[in-house]
Amino acid sequence: MPSITVHCIVKNEEKWIWFAIQSILDIAEKILIFDTGSTDNTAKIIKTIKDKKIIFEEKGSVDTEGLVDLRREQLKMTKTLWFLILDGDEIWPSQTKKELIEKLRKANQNDWGTVIRAWNLVGDIYHYHPESIHYRWPFAPPNYMGWANLRVIKTAISGLKIKGEYPQEAYCDNKNVPIQNYGSKHLIFLKHRYLHASYLLRSKSRESDKQILNRSNKFKFELGIKFSNNFKYPDVFYKKRPKIVSGPWQKRSRSYTFLSLLQSPIKETRRKILKLYKP
């Protein structure tokens, strides 16, 4: 199996962090997790996962510049050929991991990174944001539609460094060119996706109406597109979990659906006018 170190930086991710870590544990050689001042159960939940692969450090609160410094620290700690960037709300299905491992096994010296598309969940795990299938990722091959991210990078890139401040930081080569700008020249594009819960509530500490209305959690009232009845959810959703970890299967509330019915047509019209996706 290709050697992979996982880089994960979290803060108040108690809802999904257990699923995120468990979903990637089987393909990781090492998992570096830095907590930046969580006030919920995030740290406690991470500590329930008893695995020697995990190196967990509580760093305390950091600013945008400090967060990028933590990414640099994780990069220095990485001795494997590849590292995988994992947010605390990203859950990987088995078929996506299988494809990733197969691609990395066949990768040559000119393959520097891997781009993976995401199903951006809205309302609950049964619906995803329409941009997930219509958005065109820059520098991707023709017909590669979908909301995508550079998620796996080769450590052997000459002069590999991180430039910029969060959330605009980028991994660059020795010429300060962002790796993601190379497109099909040096990147591998996966067919399968992972689940991204960024638009869902991720912690009890973020659940107040004031926070939702201020969109401090990227929370969206969106009808979304329903997954098919035969959609295969990540295996980790069915795994026995500690009592401190809540289940993933709650359906969105009636009030959420009502507000989404009011807001979704307006958002859809705006996307078409601004040409945010190709219908």
C-alpha cells in the first residue's frame, strides 16, 4: 500500500470528527491531528480512538497565520511519500479510498497530487448541494464536473512549501507555483467522491440561531438533490461508535425544509445569472 500521512487540523468538529478519522484510518500510515482550541467534545472524541497511528496535539487557539504555521509543522513531521489533507467534516467511502490507493500505486514521478470531488451535504446526509455536480473545477480535464479539492500531495516535490494565509493558503513548488494550478500535467483526478459536511451543523457550540443566521458555520438552507435509494454510504456510518458520538442518520427538520423551499429558488436563479454552474 502507498505510504500516506494524514494532516488534520480541527476546532469544534464533534459531530463528524469520529467518522472522518475512522473513515481514513485503514489507508493511513500516520494521522497527525492538531486541535486549535475546541470548546465542545472534539478532543474527547478524538481520544476515544485508540490507535498508534494517531498523533494528537492540543495547540490552543490560533489566528489565520498560526493555522498555516501548523500546516507547516505537520509537513515537517511527514516522512511518507504522500500526505492527505483531511478536514474534520470529511468522510471517505470505501470505493473512493480503493480508487485512490490504486491510482497512487500506479503513479509515476511526474504525478504530484490527487484531486477528489466532494458531495457537499445540505440539510442532512440524504441531500447534497447542486454545485456538487455542476461546478467546474479550474484546470481539470474536460468534462470533469463537480466541487473538487486537491487532497493528496507528494512530499518529494522540489521545494514544497505553503504560501499565503488561511483560507487562501496553497502548497507550492520551488517556483512558488501552486500545485493545484498544474491541472492534468501533474495531477491525478479521481472519479469517486467523498462526503463533505461543511454545510451541516458540526458542533453544539455552533447551533444558536444567531450563528446560523450569520452563516458563521457555512450553514445553508438549501433543498439540494436527494441521493438515490441505492447510494452507498461510507461504511463508518454503520460502525459501532462511543456514546459520546451522535449518529449520522437524523433527517432535516420541517422548519429547515420550509425555509429551504423559500430560499432555494432565489439561490438557483442567482447561480444561473452569475453562471456559477452549467445547467
